[in-house]
Amino acid sequence: MIDRLQSRLLGGATLLVILFLNMPVWIIGLYAFTTEEAAFTFPLPGLTTRWFGVAISRADFWEAFGLSVRVATVATLIALVLGTLASAAVARTRFYGREAVSFLLVLPIALPGIVTGIALRSAVGLFDLPFSYWTIVVGHATFCVVVVYNNAIARFRRTSWSLVEASMDLGANGFQTFRYVLLPQLGTALLAGGMLAFALSFDEVIVTTFTAGQQSTLPIWIFSQLTRPRDRPVTNVVALFVILITAIPILLANRLTESGEQNLEK
Amino acid sequence: MLQRTSNFLYLRPKILLAVLLAPPVFWLGVVYFGALLVLLVNSFFYLDDFSGVIVREFSLRSYAELFTPANIDIFRRTASMAAAVTVASAVLAFPLAYTMARKADRRIKPLIYLSVMLPLWSSYLVRVYAWKLILAKEGVVSWVFEAGNLGWLLDRILALPVIGGPSLSISTLGMFIVFVYVWLPYMVLPIQAALERVPGSLLEASGDLGARPVETFRRITLPLAFPGVVAGSIFTFSLTLGDFIVPTVLGNSSFFIGQAVYSHQGTSGNIPLAAAMTTVPMAIMVVYLLVARKLGAFEAL
């Protein structure tokens, strides 16, 4: 009797917390259709799809979106290369300073974003470099590496090394072994890591506020709207758009990690 | 050529290792770590009050400036918020993590997992924005209170000193809610991982020895899950300490550490003071991590 009550309570609490975690995103979806321009009245006074058209015709939105995509793409590519190299080194060999390397990789996300941001900013300032597209990319790649690294190293640990030895015994050289044996094993993990890195970069605002010059990425555009709201309806639409853009890679990454691990278990 | 390179590297694993490590270590060890060192060096410079120029010579002036009452207030405010957010996250995360680890069956579990992962990875900024809508004076929360004829209660809460404000979307209470919301997944996952490692046989043994479920929970499950709570608290605490978005969007004029750092380096151009100020959350986190290690949190990460 008491047990059943407890399990009901637990179930209820769980449901409430899940709602708390997910409901705000639905609210964004709802407000993208509001007819109101100057306030956030709930229930919505009316529904309209006209803000989607307005948002699409805005040049500043497309500029910010384009910059975000270009930054996230290049940052992800850099992170993929660096993360894979680092995980290959750390996964299989023990060497002096191994702990230090894995510590170094985690540091950019372990330290608060402002620390990373202001550190990069003062370094850029010290060498009198101009703030540009590339300073944003450097900042983003720095914290994206660890995401790829985590995914890749988990897969490396679960890949049996006898496959590599067998490939070598059968006469493949190191590059062929990497291309035909290791890469297919790592593939889904790298894809998943890359997608998460893309989502992370696409959405980053704290480090970016320090490393961007005059340009604004999409999150910076949203942040400026948050502090000085001018176009609320357009911001609502953009917010929904960002949620969708980031949700797709996350869902795919989740799927890929699961299916990759099932393949290994077969 | 390829064959030769491959053989060369295969026979000399140390060189292979160096080739693998060089690019990531250069990036993070030289570019990133170098930037951190520049920051540290900057914190020993100071801004000349009269000329407004940064004086590049060793001095502890910027550090001394940290101890003005206004700055100490900022640190205290930020640390108390971080502590409150951490406690609230742990309380909310526990039932969810427990359901994920112990109760949910195979069909529901991936769904619950996704409902934690999706908020964790999806746009942090947009999720903060969502709360600006929800907490607005004319927004969802007010509507719920009005619909329940509890509008007076909301007004009473907002009239409270310290936590209140003109509306929930500009108040310390609102900030607290949003912080808990954005960092909650970071607490759920380590607790869930810790709970999954509690062996079922221990729980059965406890039951066989006559403990009621509540007692088993209190004396077996909770102590074994505690390192997971501490591991999660590292994230919630550290993330709250360093954030400047939530206080900027929902806060009033009283600063948090992140905002103070941001404004010092930006409008007033006082990078040395901003640099010195970032050492405060770092120092707090070092102490926190040392305590957490004592409590066994690193095994639970």
C-alpha cells in the first residue's frame, strides 16, 4: 500500500521534472505564431504565420545565420581532426604526460566560459590581431575538440585491437589499416561527435561575445534582441528556428551513437 | 612512399605518438593554455586611474581592488546563487534520475533519456529566451496564477526583498528558476550513472534483512548515489559561477561575477581587473574540486 503510494509519488515527480525540462521549448513554438508585437501575452491574442515571412526577408538574420554556419562548419572540421588525433594517441598508448593531455582537452569546458573568452581576447589583444571570423573559429574549435575526443575515445576503447593486428598481419600498411579498419569502426562515433560539436558551436554565445569583433553570429543577434528588444515577433521565429537547427543534429547523433554501439556488440 | 612512411612510423611508435599528439597539443597547449597565461599575466598589470592607460608592470593592485565591499558583495551574491541552484537541482534531479536508473522499462527509458539530452544540448540561449516569455508580466506563469485566483500570491512573492522584483522576468527568483532549468540535465546524468552502479543484490539483501524500502533508500541507495550528486554539483556550481547571460537577461542592476568581468573588460577597458576577477571563480572551483574528490565524485563522473 505504502509502496504503491511511493511509486505513484516518484512517477508524478518524474513527470513534473520532465515537463519542466521540456515545456519551455514548446512555448517557443507557440509564440512564433502570436499576432502581438510588443508584449508576450498569454493566452495568445491571435495566431498568424506572417512573422515567418518577415523573418525570412530580414538581411541581418541571414547574415548572422550564414556566419554561424560558416563558423560552426570550420570549427567542427578542426575539432574532428584534433579530437581524433588526440583520442588515437591517448586511447592506445601510455606515455609521460598522458593525464596532462586529457586534462588539457577538458579544460575549455571545465573552466567557466568567461575565462576562456577573456583569455582568448586578451591574447588576441596582446598581439594586436584584428577580431575577425577566424578569432571566432579559434575560440569555438577550442571547446569543440573535447566533444569529438570524448566520442572517439569511447569508441576506441570498445574497438578490439586484434582487428588492427589482423589487418597488419594480412599485409595492410598503417594508412590502409586506418582507412579500411579503424575509420569504419570510428565512423558513427566521429559523425556523432561532429554533430554535437556543430550544435555546440552554432549555439555558443559566451566565448563568442569576447572573440567576435563587429560581426554577429546568430546567438549574438538573439542576445542583443534579449537585452534590447526591438523585433520581438522576429526573435520568436528565429528562436524556434535555432531550436530546430540544433535539435536535428542532436537527435541524429543520439541515433548514431546507439546504432554504432549495437554494431559493436553484435 | 606511403608504405615506407607507414613502416617507418610503425617501427618507431614514439615518433608516431609525437605526430598524433603534436597538432592537438599545439592548439590546446600553446594557443589555449598560452591565452590563459596571458590572462594571468594581465591580472598583475593595472589600470592607471588618471590616464586610463594599462600600466604593464608587476603589481598586485588589481587583486587588491577585488576586496572592495562592492566586489565582495558580487562574489557573495554569485556564490549564494550557485549554492541555491545546486541544492535545488539535486532535489529535482533525484526522482528523475532514480526513475531512469531503476524503474523505467526498456521502451520508456530511451524516451526519458532523450528528454534529458535534448534540453542539455539544444540552444542554451533560446532556452533562456523561452523563460523570458514564460515569466513575463503578461506571460504564462502570471496567467496560471490569475486563473487559480492566486494573483495576490504572486504579487506578495514579488514584493519580497532580495528575491522579488517588478516582475518574475526581472527578479532574483526568476533568475534562480532559469538557472535551475538550464543546468538541471548536468545534475541528472551523473546521479543516474551513480544509481545504475548500485548493485541490485545490495538492495535485495537490505530488504531480506528486514529493512523497509524507505530505510533501504536512506541507508543504501542514498549514500551510494551521493558521489553522483557531488559530481553533478560540480557542473551546476561552476556553470552558475561563470554565467553572465542569465543575470543580464533576467537580473536587475546588481551584478554577478560574469557581468562584472564582462563590463570591466568591455566598457571600462580594465582588462587587468577583469583578469584578476576571473581568478575568483577559478579559486572557488579549485577548492570545490578538492572537496569533491574527497567525497569520491571523480569516480562518479
